[in-house]
Amino acid sequence: MGSIQKFRKRNPNIFQKWSILLAGAIIIILLLFLGIGLLTGAKTTYKLYSSTIQNFTTQIDGEAFIHLFEMENRKFADAHPEGSKLPSISTLSFQLLTNVKPHDLRSLLGREIPGLSSYNSEIVIAGEGTDYTTLPVESEAPVDVVQKDREAKDAEQDEQESEEEKEPQEGMTDPKVFIYHTHNRESFLPHLPDNTPAAEAFHGEVNITLVGKRLAETLERNGIGSSVDFTDMSAVLKDKNMEYHQSYDAARTVVESAIAETKTFTYFFDLHRDSLPRDVTTVEIDGKNYARTIFVIGAEHSQYEKNLKLATELHERLEKEFPGLSRGVITKKGSGVDGVYNQDLDPNASLIEFGGVENNLDELYRSAEAVGEVFSEYYWQAEEVSENE
């Protein structure tokens, strides 16, 4: 005992530091046991479930998890974005307690500035040129504007050539792919009267449904039975006195009916067109222009990771076969966005943006055929694996 007192007198600073560390360790252990006791002894309604943990951890940047993985496997060091550093304990604590990310002002200002919350998106895979300034912009307009009669030009010949050149393959499967269009009247400025404002690029016939039709033709040429829905969602909204932002509610009934009536559907694609300009939504591949695509996954349902898996696989295959065609994969949630997009109805559901308001049908048809070819390859490989299991 005397030796300890002598050491304490000779090294007061060191002894004080060790005392603080020891006291801190004891407190942490006590809190740990207290927490375990609360979790194991609490009533069912107070226990933590996977969805709770998921919502809690989404406040932490993905880079932090890569650093944690690296502690167990050094190979994860190669996965760090350039310049990435392990966030400090204070930064992590601040994010968890406030839901605010210091380097991302959207997490703070999105609650305060009207409209900014619509950018509550996370870039899961960034294609070429994709960042937070080039995220998809959803079309928004009063239903009366969407339903306004407009002339169209340079579309009939394209569609006629489509019907003459594309013939379905014999031995078609049962209907496997259901293609629909929540914003079915989304159209394209090159096929509308000159000086049409981008915010009014809607048409009853020359619209995104033509892209859905071309996609289905490509799938059927590869032996995959497909069905295209041509429901005029804006008419449904008007009949039910609903607003344009409720389009996904109107489309949900259509998808549910398709599932109930046709038991063989295994994939569901909701096709849209972006509102961004041509320089963002167009790419040249082998001397031809294509309308670029981007996959949008709603992250506000518990099983969205399954939808994300399909979108990721299709993006990677597109990038391999048609480099630059896909702008990437994003998830969306939060105020100002739907956040589900009816993808909770099936794990193989996805929303795909085809091109933008300034793309023409030639470019869009090329992209639809490219996506159709890539998906067909994916589908038949998945079927082969399933049969061998």
C-alpha cells in the first residue's frame, strides 16, 4: 500500500489519468449491462426490431461502415472513396442525435426551405456525370395542364417502323413482365409544338407509353411474355378529384389488379421520363445517341433492399454492355417524395427513368431496346439458375 502512495506522490499526473480511465471503463461496463438488461427484460412493444435499427443507422454515412469492415478485413481499404476518413465519435454522435449531417445541408435545410426536401435522395451507384446536381426531377403540374390537348409531330413514322420491324418470337413464356406508367402523359419536346414550355411537356398519345411498348416488344422478341398498361392516370386523378402528386396512389390500384388477375407476373417496371435537359440525359454510343436511364428505388418500406438488388444488377449489366447509358441507381425517401413507388408490392419492382424532356423517340427507342436486351439476358440466366436448384 505504501508503494502505491509513493508512486502517486511521485507521478500525480499519470496516476490521475489512469484513475479517470479506470472510472470511465467501469461506467461503460455498467451502462452496457444496464442496456442489455433493458433490451432483454423489456416488454415486446419496447424491443428493438430490424426496422428500428435500420432507420437509426441510416443517419450514418456508408463510408463509416466501410471503415468498420476494414477493421476485420483489410481488403475493404480499397473500397474507400478517395480522401475518405473515419468520422470522429463526436461527428457520429451528432448525426445520430440530430439526424443532421454536417457536410450535407439538405439534412437541415430540407426541413426549412419548401421544395428542397424533394432532393432527399441517396446516390447508391453514380453513373457518369451523376451527382446531387443531376438527380432526376419529377414532373409536376396541375391535372388540367397534364390533360390539355396538344398537337404532336414526327412520331407516327417511328411507331410504324417499330410495328413493322419487331416480331415476337415463337414459344413465348406466360406474361412475366408488367410495364406501366404512373405519369403516362409525360412527353418529349421534340415531338410537341415549338415553344412548348418544358413544364407542359405532356401529351395523350405521344408519351412515355411508347417507350413501354418498345420495351415490351424487345422482351417478347426474346421470348419473355410482357404486358403494357395504357391507363390514363391523369384521367383517373381527375375522375377521383385527386392531385397530380397522388398519381402513385392511382397507379397502385392498377398494379394490384394486374397481380390479382395475372398470377404469372414476376417483374414490374414503372417507366418515366426525367425533366432534366438533354446534356444530362443523352449519351453517344457507337455513333448513335441514346436516352440515358436511371433507376429510382423507394426506401420507405422494409423490404426495399430486394428492389435495390435488382436495380443494381441491371445497372451493372447496362454499364458493361452499353457504357454510359445508365446514370446510376438512387434511393428516395423523406418529405416531398412518395418514398415507396408501389415497390412494396413486389421485390422485383423498379422505377426506371428513360431520357429527359428534350430527348426524341429515336433515342428513347434505342434505350428501350438496350434495356430489353440486357434484362432478357438477366431473366434467362436467372431462370437457368432456378431450374438447376
